[in-house]
Amino acid sequence: MKKITVWKLVSLALISSFVYAQDPVIPVSVITSFTFEFGTDPINTINGVGLDAFPSLTADHAPTVPGNSFVGVGTGGIFDYDLGVLYTIIGFSFWNQNNGGPGASGSTGIQDVTVQYSTNGVDYFNVPGAPTVFAQVGTDISPPEMFSFTPVEAVFIRIVVDSNWGDINTGYGEIAFSGVIILSVTDNQLESAVSLFPNPAREQVSIANSSNLKLNQALFYDVSGKLVLQLDLEGTRDRQPINIGELASGLYLVKIVGDQGQTIKRLVKQ
């Protein structure tokens, strides 16, 4: 599964020049060491397809079925989540496999885990205070289990699964992280000056540039991290309409790059 490129950030030694913008943190992609089972896909655990609201840290999850959850062969494996940029992560919401199946009474759900973080996708460290066990869920419709822990700065989060609740396969419904994106001062200028409207959008979305900053390009990524649309914004100062009618419905991350930095906006395509 392709991951988007993680762009360079100002050194953390300049922490005094950083500001924070808070939002539920939805990974841009997820990969796993589990072999896919029942036609499921781990993308369904970060795209909100099973939730009654998205993005959300508190929504209810529908009964878990192949179309809204992931199930892998066996009882142990790894899930790696690419957050796209550097965040301060302070917790996460986890929707375990519930009574929807395939195992009865949530037995397919994940039990014992180790939660780790990384800034480079190579070197991983245990998250202090992170959960080591996810609860078994025996109901059809289920709220998330919500965790908080010592803040860590991460681009990648890894969950190492050691066991489940008794089934021969292992799965879960959804995960969403809680935290703040770390932006440099120049990135923050672009963050506050650029917006997407309407949002959600159907056929067309516009990039509004309230401060007339010089923009260079816009890159649209789907939730798997695949680049699906790239536009040249050279010369755009005020407003740039973009046709998105051919894009599939769903969540997109739009990376907007300009002379003053870069920012990421979330777009919901209806």
C-alpha cells in the first residue's frame, strides 16, 4: 500500500516558534502484517465507513461486517498507521470488533497489545501510559474505548497485537487518534489564510486564499495515501475552483504548498 511522502519540518530545537492546530487525527494510510480475511481491508478501519459520524472520537460503530471492519488470519500481528505529518498524540479512540462478527460476542476483537510511536517509520518506541488491553465488545452497536496517555510526537503509530478474545481470526472496526498537528510559523500563515469551500462538496471545490499568498500546487490524497489529483496553482492569489466530480465519495487530504509553507486540509467528497 503506497504511503504519502512525509515532508520536512523545522527542527524541534525551535519549539518556541511552533503553534498547534487541534483536530481528530485520522491516519492517511494503514498497513498490516495480517493476511486479509473475508474480503476485508484495513482501510475500512480509518475511513469511518462503520461510524454514525466521521471524523469523530465518540461516534457509535455499526455491527462489524466485512464492509466496515478488518479481519486478519491468526491471533498476532502488527498495524502501522501513517499520520502524514508530525503530531503531538495524546490518546486515541478504538472500536473493537463487536457482536456483528465474525466471532460470536466480539471474540474476534483484539485483546493484548503494545502501542508504539515513531517519527521516521523505522525506529519505534513504546508509548508511555498507553493501553495494553482492549476490551471485548459483546454488543451489536458499540461506542469507542477512549484512551489518553503521556503526549508523544509522532508521524507513525504502531499497534502490536499479541492476542484476541478467543477466535481463530483477529480484527477491529475503527481507530482515530487525538492530538495536535505541529506547524511551523510559516506553515501557520498558510493554515490560517487558505480554506476549502464548500466542504463537503460534490462537483466543485474552491481554494480560498484570503491573504493572497503565493500558492504553488495542490495535491489530493485518498485515505489509502494514494495521490489522486495534482494541480498547479502558480499565479493563484484569491480563489481557485477545482472540478472534483470524478473523484469517488469519501475523505481526502489536500496538501496545499506555497512560498510561505504548506498546509493540509480535509475535504469530504459527497
